[in-house]
Amino acid sequence: MDLVRIYDMKQKEVISTIDGCRLGYICDIEIDLNEGRIKKIIVPGPGKLLGFFGKDMEYQIPWSKIRKIGEDIILVDVTGDDVLVESEY
């Protein structure tokens, strides 16, 4: 069984397999504590620079949409528009 640390995942770029768009790097994850599973990975939305400029938007990518976690990238079966939502925090 291969194990990946959260720190290591944050170093990988998230890329859409549908349109090839580079979504960015993971900044957070959402965990279901009752089931002990990762529900979503969170990537800052477009125009967000060090938390200052742009709307509070983020890509919330369901764990089920992750196709491959490689050495340098994470491939996801979504488009940015499909998972771009207003930040809850």
C-alpha cells in the first residue's frame, strides 16, 4: 500500500484531465470525521494572490474525481468551472 502525506500532496500541482487546465496547489482538505475519509481537496481559486486580491473563491474537488496522484501532479476529472465555489471560510 502506498502512503502519501498531506505535506507531499500540497507540493503537487492539480491538473484537469478534461481540459488540461492547471488549477493550482492544494491548500486544504475536507475530512469526514465519522468515516475517517478525505471528502475533498481544496485549491485556491483564480486571482487569489497571497490571500489579498480577488474573490474568496476556491476549487472544491471531490476525492472521487481524483484519477491519479503522481510524483509531481494530481490529475482530476473535473473542469475548474464545475468545482469553483465561494469559500465557506
